[in-house]
Amino acid sequence: PRTVHLLQRKASKVGAGLGKTTGWIHRTELKHRGVTMVPGVQYDRIDDAGLHVTVEGHSQVLEVDTVVLCTGQEPRRDLYEELSAAGGSVHLIGGADVAAELDAKRAIKQGTELAAAL
């Protein structure tokens, strides 16, 4: 079985900015599927050991083989370009893919489809 971690920089509850009528449904579904949701994460680095993060002052390494970054609504292609140039298997979705078409539903759909394909 695959382990999924949903991490965010904000210290507030994961998904707190989702719609009031549907946000709780999404969080409940993720919880039922065993997704680990962690707020207040500082991302330190990614290397062969995994994803290095700091949460509440404690450093830890998540042993992962795939990392999906959701970096907000300002397109940042620098990491994509760097990883792509280094031969990494990388994907752009949501606003990073087409910044003129910021659409949460489309981004979630793209993320879900990509996660299923990985």
C-alpha cells in the first residue's frame, strides 16, 4: 500500500481555505483513505534519502519516491526547469501549467489524474 502525505506551509488546518460546504467533505475523504495531513511544514530539501522537512522545530525525513508540489497561484517554473534539465521526471499542472486559467477544479483534477498515473 502507498503512503500519501499532504503537507502545507500554513500553520492552519489543512484545507481550511476550501469552501465551507465542501471542504470538510474533502478532508474527511482524505482522512478515511489514510492520508497524513500536516500543517506548518518547512520544506528543507529533497535528496536520495527523501523529503527533508521541519515541523514545529523537529526535523524529519519522509522516505518518498514521488513529490507533488502545489506552490500557490503565482507560476514558478524555475524548479520545474531545473529538475527537467537534470533529467528528472517532472510535471506541471494547474496555474503553473496555464497561469492565465487559474481554476481550482481543473488543478485538483489534474493533480488527481497525475497522482493516479504515478
